[in-house]
Amino acid sequence: MTTEKRQEFGAYLRRLRGSRSQTALAAELCALTGSNTLTRHEISRWERGDRIPDDWLPHLARAHNVPLTVLERMAAEVRGKTPGPDGIPFDLSPFFPDTVPLTTRIANAWHGRTVANAGGNPTLVLVGGYAGSGKTEFARFLSDLSGWAFLDKDALTRRLTERLLVSLNGDPHDRHTDLYRTEVRPHEYRCLMSAAYGNVECGVSIILAAPFVNELNNPSWLPRLTHRCQAKGVDVTAIWVHSDVDTMHEYIELRDAARDGWKLAHWEEYTAGLNTEDPPQAAHLTIDNRLGAAVSLADQTRRALTKLIP
């Protein structure tokens, strides 16, 4: 273990102590354990990095209102050990019996983030596919199973897209003209990716649902994104949700969205420009979401998750 890592962990413990004196913290820990064996000198050794607390970690977690898992993982890393996965988030309220519910919820949120990324880096998952392919449904399944955050392009940008189109004297439901493709679409994706970067830079794994048709068919787009993310310790996976023309037509009719009006009215013209046979070469995984697919979408989601989290 390096002296630098010891000192960083010590500084972290010192920040957790805040305005309390070392003597006061020692007294609090002794009261929690019913023992009087701990003195301020031992706490000073921890905070200087001379020693790493071991048996005292659960009590430090309780005294500082932080998840025990966080302290255990940090201590393991300082000792040069690789902490393993910790399982699913659990209720930490027994560690904080006298605190308000908000504190416990915050502690659980910290713990949930730690567990979601246990054993690996934060992950950015791109879920692409044509309109009506079921990409949003798949992304929600994946979010439910993984606990990762989920952003849908339409939900994030639709209101702004409609107002921008109106300001450009266009149809607010336009998704097919050059006006939309050149003046509006790029801004939608910039907003979506900016939101994604803000999350992964905070260590939050996130799933994005958007067509990504142009992006995943551009040979340089995904490598650039991957390099940018890897520089920050973030893994990137692109998933393509495959469907056929009849299935997509049924999905689009069912959701009855105004933005799909032109597609339904000009179905043959719209589908003539789609490649429903081959996924983009950049996609790492392909999900079969045709009606009557051999494997259910839920089961395919579970299989995909095992590849995302080996």
C-alpha cells in the first residue's frame, strides 16, 4: 500500500469528522461499542494514514452516517486489495436508528451507486433502433434490472424540439424534413449526450434511448465517444434493437404519437430508407424485438445485462 493512498484515506476520514474533535469522536465510538479502549491518539493515526481502521469501520460508518460498504471498499483499495461485488442495495436504517428518514435515504442512494458500479467502471449504454422498434421498452427493462439511470431522447427534448421547429416556421411534429435534420436534430443529440456526460462524470451509470441511426452508421462517431469516455474511466456499449416493418408499424400505431403522423401517412416512402436486415456495424449487441421472436424481450434484456456486467 502506498503512503499517498493511506494519506488520502486519512484525509477522507478527517473530512467526515468535520468540526468534532478527535476526543469527541473517540468518545462517540466508545459509546457505540460499549468499550473505552479507543483514544484520540488512535483516531489521529487513522487520519494521518499511519494506520487503517479495521474492526472499527462499521462503527465509523454509523458515527459518520456513511454506508459501511463505501468505507470497506476504500480501506480495501488502500491495502492493495480488489474489493469484489457487494450484491444488491440493502436497507441501511439499522446502522442509523436515530437519524431522520432523509439521511437514511441519502445513505442508501450512496450505497446503491457503489453497488451498481461494484467491480467495474460506470457504464454508458446507448440503445438505438428505428421508430417503433421497442428501444425505449428495452431500455426501461435494462434500467429496472441494473438499477442504472435511464434517459429517453424524446422525453428529454421533445418540448424544446417542438418550440424550436415552430420558431423556424416549421411543423412542430416534423421529424423527416431537411429543416429538422439540419437545424434541430443535432441539438437534440447534443442535449442528450451532455446529460449523459454529466451523469457518468459523477460515477452514475446511464442508459440512453434514441434512434442513433446516423451515429451508429458513422464509422468515427462511436470510437470518438468511446475514447472520450474511457479517458474518464467510463465503459461504453451500443445496443441495437432490431425489428421488422410490420412490427414497427404496429408499435407506432399503438403509441399514436403526433410525431409519427408523417411516417404512417407515407409508410412505404419512410420504410424504403430503412435497413431492417442488418444492424449498424458499430453495435456491440443486437436485440431481436420482432413479433414472435424466439426469445422474449425480458429474457434478452437479462442476457444483455450479463454481457454488460461480466
